[in-house]
Amino acid sequence: MPEVTEDIQIEDKQRAAQLVEACDKIKGQIGRIVVGQDEVIEQLLIAILARGHCLLEGVPGLAKTLMVRSIAEAMHLSFHRIQFTPDLMPADITGTDIIQENKETGHRDLVFDKGPIFTQMLLADEINRTPPKTQAALLEAMQEHEVSVGGTTYQLDEPFFVLATQNPIEQEGTYPLPEAQRDRFLFNVIVDYPNRDQESEIIDRTTSTMMADIEAVVTGEEIIQCQKTVRLVPLPDHVKQFVLDLVRSARPGEGDVAGWVKEMIDWGPGPRACQQLVLASKSRALMHGRYHVTLDDVLALAHPVLRHRLVPTFNAESEGVSVDDLITRLIEEIPETSKQIL
């Protein structure tokens, strides 16, 4: 038995090395098209490796669509984009049964016409522009990777990812995502403005004859293998305890939480936050060439994992305290015994 264990460990480390190489290739291809946004791209790749979905927030014109399309091309995945609008119906996303006549027999049969959700990478653009009924059409697909229409269940192609965007400005006439659906997203990623040098390069690339194409450097099957490798990464007990301390300290209903938590946080994250923070940390560890999770991985991803799972109170909002401020304070106040190697 010990010899078998050793062989499995060597094989896993080889897969981990292949994962690092694949991610480097993907980043190289995306860098030919997208300027900057390195942290956002890394978080998107981490989410994909953890088999999660992402919610991106940023003002228009920050290359969110271009970024997602570039990742799909580099991974050789099918890609669809849905522009969410107030009049969009669930059937416009999932598809619907239509009557089709068989020219040979003359019989009419119901045939399922697949909607744009039948893809491997779906960009749900401005998801908060459509009513909850249509937003909910994504729920089953995001959780179960399948779609049920007319009593029949259809499996989606693997790997399957939903990358949804929200515009943080101009909130009039929008429909905020319900908490249950926000919780289905692994990350809430903030896409910020480029710095001056990056913006200068953007001007050069987009106002001249400079052109670049993206080559597919990995396949969907390779991504699925990478996802399996992520789950094999060991989780040290002190890191698990840190994750538990962090998530549980954000729940105002817990008896031993700090007083300010009850004043500033209305609702805290559920157990899915622990699960996804651990999976994301495992993905990050592998991407950085390590075969074990450290507290640095957890700290680097705590904000994108938790920022859409905390609901601040009216007091916090009136005092101008952001969700990121709350998460930072939670991290700082975890007992030093849980942060022994920081």
C-alpha cells in the first residue's frame, strides 16, 4: 500500500505542473489582447479551476466582455453572450419546444430548440437588468449543470461556466440579484480602471493597425482534469481552522462574535462560503506552483469570496462602511492563535 500511495502522489504532482503550465499559456494568450487586469484574470482562472462561477462588477468599457471571450478562445471552449434586458424571458435563455413537421412522414413533433445557455462559457451581460424570473433561469444550470424544459432534463457540456457582469452605476430600473443566486457565484470580482501606462497601451493597440489573435492552448478535457487535480490538494488543519474562524465571525447570530459585527452586519455567509474559499485557495496554490494551501491563499481570496455574501446593516451603510472594509476588519480581528504563521 505505501508504494501505491507514493505513485499517486508523484502522478498528482505531475498533473499540478501541467496545470501551472496551462495557466501560464492561457495568461500569455490573453495578454496579447487584454492590457493589464492581471488580478482579475487570475481570479477568473481560479474560479474555472475550482468549477465555480464569477460575478464581475465594473463600469462600461473595461474590457469585461473581451476578457471572457479571450479566455474561452484560449481554452478552446464554446462561447455565448446574452445581453440581459427587462423584456428577456426564461425561454430566451434555456430554449423552448417548437412544433416541427417531418417532411417525409408529415407528422408534427415537438422538438427542443436549445437556447444560448447550451454552451461551455456563458457571459451573462448586465444580469441585474432583467427581472428575477429570468435571472432564476440560470439557477439550475449554475448548480446542477443541466436544464429542465417541458419535463425533460438536458445536460450541459462540460466544463460549464457562467460569468455574469453588473454595472455598479446607474442602478435605476435594475433588479438586484437575490441572495440565493448571488451565493451561487464563487467570486464577486471588482474590475477597476487601468493605470496610466496601461491606458496608454490600450490607446496604441486599439487606434492603430496592431492586431493580435488568440490561439487555443488547452482543451476542455484538460480543464476537467485540472479541476480534478485541484480537489487533491491537501488542506492543513490550521488553514481550515482559519477559514472557519473567518466565516463564522461574520455571522451576527453567533453568540461569541464581536459587538460591532451585530451592529454592522445584517446577514453573514453560509457554509458554502467555507467550501468555496477552500476550493479557491487550493486552485490558487496550484497556480502558484505549490502543492499545499497556505494562509496567504485564503487571505488573497477572502474579499472576492465574501463580498457578495455579507449584507451590511443600515448603520454601516449610513456611516459609509463598505463590505470590503468589514471583511478587512474581520480578518484583522481573528485571534493571533489562528494566524500563527502570518
